Amino acid sequence: MRKLQVAQIRHLEERFAGRTSFSPRERRQYSHDVGALPGLIKPLLGCTQPAGVVQPVSEEELAELALWASAEGIALVPRGKSTSGYGGVLPVRGGIVVDFVRLTEELEIRQDRVTVQAGISWKKLDERLAGEQLTLCLYPSSYPSSTVGGWLAQGGAGFGSWKHGWFAENVISARAVLGDGSVRDFQGEELRLLSEAEGITGLVTQVTLRVRPAAEPEVRLAAFDSAGELGRFLSSLEGLELWSVSFTNPTMARLANQAPPRTHHGHPVHERVLLPESYLATIAFFPGSNGQGSTAEKLAARVAAAGGRLLEQALAGHEWAERFNIMRVKRLGPSLVPAEVVVPLAGLPAVLEDLARRVRQPLALEGMGVSGREVVLLGFIPHDQRTFGFNLAFALSLTVTNTAKRHGGRAYATGLYFASEAKNVLGPERLAELAAFKAQADPRGILNPGKVLGSRLAPFMGLASRFEPLLRPLANLARIRAGERIGKRPVKGIPAETAWYAYACSGCGYCVDECDQYYGRMWESQSPRGKWFFLRELLEGRERLDQQAVDTFLVCTTCEMCNVLCSEGLPIEPTWMGMRNLTVEKRKQMTIPAFEIMSASLDDNLNIWANYRQERDAWVPEEVRPSIKESADTLYFAGCTASLVEKDIARSAVRLLHDAGIEFAYMGQDEACCGIPMLVAGKWEQFGQVVKHNLAEAAKRGAKKVVTSCPACWLSWAHVYKEWAEKLGIPYEVEVQHYSEALAPAVASGKLAFQHTPKSVTWHDSCHIGRAGGVYEPPRELIKAIPGVQLREMEHNREQAHCCGSVLSLISEPEVAHRIGKVKLDEAVATGADELLSLCPCCQFQLRVSAEKNGMPVKVTDLATFLAKARGYQVEEDLPKVLDSWATFEAMIALMKPRNMAGLMEELFPELVEAMPRWMGKMMCLAGRLGLLPAMKGMFPIVFPLLMPGMMPKVMPAMLRAVARRVPMPDYMKEQMPDLMPRAMGNLMPHLLPQMVPLIAQPLVDYLVQRCRQHRRKPARVQGAMVAGEAPALEAGEA
């Protein structure tokens, strides 16, 4: 890897501010694609870690970057979503990875075409087309994540290719930045110079492609017992107006049946659907007649004529819904030996039969028909990259390629790994055209070197291909037992199931774009895919589980979007939850600093807002208080934020429950936080204490049902308490509802009616009760029950709703939370609604703060408050309290950053020196006399962690005063700080000091030097005191 010079790094940082990374950890994230190479082959690639990553936002920026890189002789390697396994995105000669993640705009939509920037994913583009009643002509099987530019650069076929052919045939024009920084348009035959060229001739910036009117296809699923029957059927389809034809082989069906199900709270999400272990053909077409008789009728006849049978429509619908999740079989490896080839349709049966004879391992195949003439075969063999046998079994990918070539086929693409197959893939004439054009357009060879036209792997792969018949017997013997084989012991300190999932992750990228931590920061390391890659690197000894790495797990908002999107159904969020406890409680690493104050407050006053326990029930409306029972079947649980900050939420909720005729009890000052902040903070021991407390208090009041306002409280009571009660061996005998569910009968009967309210509203689905709980419709039914209210749904709603960014992002990196919040607020604004309704106190807090920080006049209203107003109540909302509370937390969060804490410590140098042990004072004084203080800086990282626990009690009064000057606090919080701050700092300082000491070392030396000079001018009595280590503090002016 060629390193960048300091001046080059500085230039890129200045020009692409906030959109570059030179961090070794981040660069490592951009050193791989979805493929897992055998350990014996990896060294042949050399170092694939780039020297830097740059994210341009425009074609102009990219052209400027190319011009600069050409002048500097620095390679540029384009990267979309890296969903291919051909090595096309690997920077084999160092240089800069150009991440297209910010080039995602649609530039023009017309009735038959769309022009888009190259970095947009197919899913995002299709969503935008849907607004114009249009859709894509075809798309790849990696539709949820892969990019338009990436598919053009590699070439390929996908769903819709039976009718529309190869993707390049559907491209009208494209623009690309060339190696000399110029920009060129390509259309017609010129597109041959870009398509399948892997970016070596130009970096694609925008593409114009054909689109069609939106319509849902009809889908049929047919089963065939042999390759011959499948071949006869596919060959008989000529003349039918079909859109897409694909199939899988019996091995794929068997492995899919064996794959673990997607789970939620430990239980399967869906009832398992078992596929017949046959060749399964999926056919999609659009309704309408096709000459004499409908397409469906003709299709059925041809299925029967070929010897097949049509399967039930429910199964067809299931397979169509799962069409993007072919990688689900990877969990059985946890790795795959891949192979991808193109064969003539006429030779398909022979290819399939030949592969069955040659490959004696479980080869799962998916086939995609192209123009009724060719078939793309994508194959997987489950294996384990951690074993030596993986090196041998990988040779079977060459067996598949050679088998295809024997029957007139070829490799699917070139990239890095199959550059030796470029003549077969592209043809000699076209390969020569590419070479000639590259010499002209990229004279310094900076564009994605080492791909297509030759690579350092090409000689090896060519040799291996010739020796494939000799390697094949060994490759077939190197088998594993396919299945999820999770051990019981940790692997290098990581839970066994986490280690398995880390390797099982396919890197498909479906989780990336929709992860709020990713789009809040736009760096791969923050995505679920990036975290799995980090864990693999950790397990292989190339990474460290340091505080920075711990933070990436802690800041996950637990929105569970990744659980829904994962193509393999990996339990991602539960795994990250386990990492919180592993790192914070078991490895004694630092949690998010704000949680330490919350933890201390919870211990003292049962809430996380550092408020007094006796204030817990002050929100209760006086007209409702007499009706609250000491014990009742129903218990209302308000939660911390609704009780102490956004009090209108709790007030409105109990008024509605009262009006609905529901008798309920309330814990009052005995109600503790639900505990979920401690769960996500990794403080599970404290969470367990909260579970015991709240379940005991509920039992005291005879509760059979708990009704909550807060979704996090609902999730805790409904699911987490249940699991923990079993673990703790305590009774759990309650049903849990949100108030929106509890009120439903009264609304349906007419007992709870609302006044006419002429407003339009949109609805925010809170993650902890939505994706985590499946409660989507009850709140909507309440809104619809209000006469005059119009509900306008956001683009992403229900299971696909975006997270608001609270709480973990908000209390760790507020600026990131504000960006995440803006994404949600932008969707709300796009509906044109008067108000944004939510039922979550924490979501409302985050959305209100984000609206204020982003200067967006969005009115955020609690659902219960909105309903209460529609009942005629005068409800005062607590926006000022929200903003005041946030001002406190924002200042405290900022203070806890190492640089700001270092500034605080500089202010406390006089107190710190006074608090030092006597021997330290003598040593400092002696060093000062001898002029050795600067040389002592190297001791500070060792000495300070040892001395600070004993010094902190003496320094704490001054620290509290310094904190009060920096953090605006209400009186009740100031009063508690002498108790809360020492405990918080006692937990934080051991972790913060290693980051702070380098920042304060030189200022402390400067201070001590100055102090020693002043000491020499003091009277003898004072000098004696200083030598004894009892030096008086300097006056502020002296310091």
C-alpha cells in the first residue's frame, strides 16, 4: 500500500471536509467485498487496504479529484455498495477508494427514462419512481443495496432480464469522469467502453436508463423433477410475454429448508415454509391476454407438457417475497464457495447434469433467464473459511467455470479474480477496444488498476484452471457438515454465537442504507455490516476491542431495522445488546458517560433525570387523583420522561383511561425507571434490580395488566421483563398493553368519543413498540376515530419506518442525532401535515430538539395529548421544559468529551497539585529545581491513573463548582451533584484519563514550571511547606 504524504492528506481533508477518512480502522472497512478468499490465495493479492477514502458529492468534485490524483500518480478505486465478489472494488495498489455513497440523487424523471447519479441503490431509485407511477424494467438480485453505477461497471442480468436482456441493453446513456479529469458522455455503441469495464476506463457519475409504468406482476411457481424437464420447460417459453424467469435447484431448496428462521425475541417470525426439493422455476408476467388464451393458461399448459406441476399460489408468493434473500443459506457454512457463470439456454440441462457429476459437494444454484437465450447460474457451496479445507474446496469454483465453458458458456464477470477470463467474458475485439481507450483516457493508469486487463492473480488463476481436474478430487473431499454449528465456549473472548454470526454475515449490504447510525455518519464502520466485519477482524487478530470500537456498539439505537432487512435473518440487534454487557460489565470498559449520572440517579431516586423521588407523581391531574386505586387489575406505568419532563403525556393518558371507564392503580413514588437505559448501557446487574423492584411493586397492587405510555417501558414490561423474570427465578404474571390498545374497546363502543378536529397529521412509528412489538394499527385507529382529522402516512411507515435517532445517539453524539432526526422530520414535512404525532416521550424529545437544532418549524405532538385536546381538555405542552432539560444534557455530554474534560482539569491544576501525595509534591519540586519537569511527561500516563482515585475526593468540591459554571442545571440537580458526580466520575475517570493525559501533559508541565519559579520567590516558611508537599494553591491571577 502506497502511503499518502502529509501534504496530500491535508489537501484532501481541506477540499473534502468531513468526507475523508485516513483512519486505519475505517480504511480496513474498504479493503474487501462480499467474497471470502482462501487463506492460501489472499497473500497473492498483497495489501488491499487503501491509503484513504473520499466521498465526493458531485461530478465536479470527482473530476477535480481525478485531475489531482492523475497529477500525483495516485490510484482511484470506485466503490458502490461492494455487493459483488469479483474483487473489483479492492485497492490492490493502494490509492484512494472513491465511495459513491453521496452521489444518490435522481436528476430527471420522464415517462420512459430516468437519469440518476451512479451511487443510488436500486431500491431507493424504485421508491422514487413509485411516486411517479413508474418502476424499473429490470433489477439485480441485490436490489436492496447494489447501485446503478455498480451494475453498469460490472454488467449483468437480473429479475426482468427474460424480457429486457442484459442491463447494458437498457442503458440509454452514461457520463463518466476519465483518468485525466475530463468528463465524457457515452451512448449507443460507446457504452461498450464503460459496461463491464469495472471502472478502469472511467468513473461512472450518472446513468440514463429505461423505465416502465408501475404494475405488479403475477407470479407462478413450478416444480420439475429433473434438469431435463426444467430445460424443456424453459425452451418452450418462446412466444409468451413473460417478464422474468428464474429457478433454483433441489440442493438450494434443501438448504433453504434447513436454514435457521428469522427470529424476534427468540421466536420465529413466520411459520416455516418448506419447499419441495425439486427444480423450482419462478415466472413473473404482467396481466393481459397473449393471443388465444391468457398468459397464465398457456404457462400452465407448458408446465404440464414439460412434466412439471404448478405449486400453490401461497408458496409462489412466499418465494417471490424472498427473491432477494438467496444468501440465507450462508448461515449453514458460515462461509460459501461461490461460482457464477453464463451458459446457453439450450445447453442448460447438460450443464446441470455435468455439474451434478463433477461437484460432489452441496452446490446450491440459482438461475436467471436472459432474453430467452442464455442463463446466468449463481452457485454456492456452504463451507467454513476458518478451516484448511476451504482452500481446497474453493477449487470447485473453477470446476463450475470450466464446466460452463465446455458447454459454450463463460465466467459471469472479470474484476480482479477472473481477469484471466476477460477474453471469454468480453471477447478479444472488445478487450482490445478497452485497452486502447484506457491508454487514451487514463494515460497514468490511475483508474482502478489491476482489474479486467490483467491482475497479479491472473497467472495463478490461469494455472489453477488448467490444473482443475487434478484439484477436483481433493476439493470434493474437503467437506463440512452444513448447518449452524454454534459451540458453547467463547471464541477469543467473544460469545460463540456472535463469532458464528460474524462469519455468517454475507456482506450483502441490505442493512447499510437504512441504518440510522450509517446515514447519520455515512461511514461503513457504523453499519451492521461494518460491525460484523470488525468482529471477524477481531477474531483473526487484526483488530482490538478498544473504547472506540466499544462505542460503535453502544451508540446503536436498538431500532431493529437491521433485523428486518438482513437477508439471512441474523439476530443483529440482540447480538449488539450482548456486546454491550460483554464490554461494559464483564470487560469493565466505559459506557456512554451520560449513563453514569443516570445510573447514580436511578440508585438514589428511581429515575434517570436526576430529579427527586418525591416529584415522581407531581404530574397527576387533581381531578383524576381520587379515582386512582391502591390496587386494581390494571396498573398504569408512566415512566421517567412522561413523569418528570413531558408531563402532558402522562396527564393526558390517565385522563383518557379515566374517561374510558378503566379503573387503574399507580405506583406513584414507588415507580422506578423501566430500566431499559441501564440495559442498553450494558449495566445489566442494575437492570436486574429494577426488574425485581417493578415486578414486586406491581404485585403489591394486584396488577394483572400493565398499561404504559412509553414504548420503551412497554418493550421492557412486555418482553424483557418476561425473559429476565425467568432468568432471575421470580414470578411474571402480567399482561402488557400500550394505552392505545387499552382504549380501543371504549372507542369502538362509542364510550370514548372525540370532538371534530379539522387537522391533518402524520404518524411516527416508534421503534420500540413498532418493529420491536408489532403495534402499528391501534394508534392509527385512535387517530381515525377523531372526526375531521386526516392521517397522512410518511413514505416509510410501519415496519419500514425510520428511527428518530433517540436515545443513544442523542446522549452520545448529539450532532449525529440531529442529522438522523432531520431525515425523519423531512419525511414528515413532505406529507404536508399540520402536526407530527408520536406516542413515545423519548422520540418526541429527540424530534423536538432536532427540529429546533435544524431550524425546522415542525410541530411535534404527543398522541395522548392530541386525543385529550380532541376530548376538550386544555392541555399545556412541555416544550420549554424539553428544551431546558436538553440544554442541561447537551452541556453535560459536551463536557464529558476528553478534550473538554482536559480543559476542566487545566482549570483545576491548583487543586490537583494540592491533592497530590506528599512524595509526589517533593518529587515535583525537586524536578522543578533541576529543570527536569518536561522529562516527567512520560510518567503522567502511568502516575495519574494510580493517583487519581485518592486525589478526586479532595478535588471534587472545586470540580463541582467548575461543572456548575459550564452546565446549566435546575436547583434539584445542583443539590444532588455532590452525591451523583463522585460516583459517576469514579466510574468514568479510569477510562477518560488515558485520553485526557496527553492533552493536559504539556499544560501541566507549563503550570508546574511557572509554580516552581514563583516558589523560589516565596518566603522560607512557604518554601518549606511546598517541599513537604503542602503547597498552597495559586491565586487565580497567578495561574
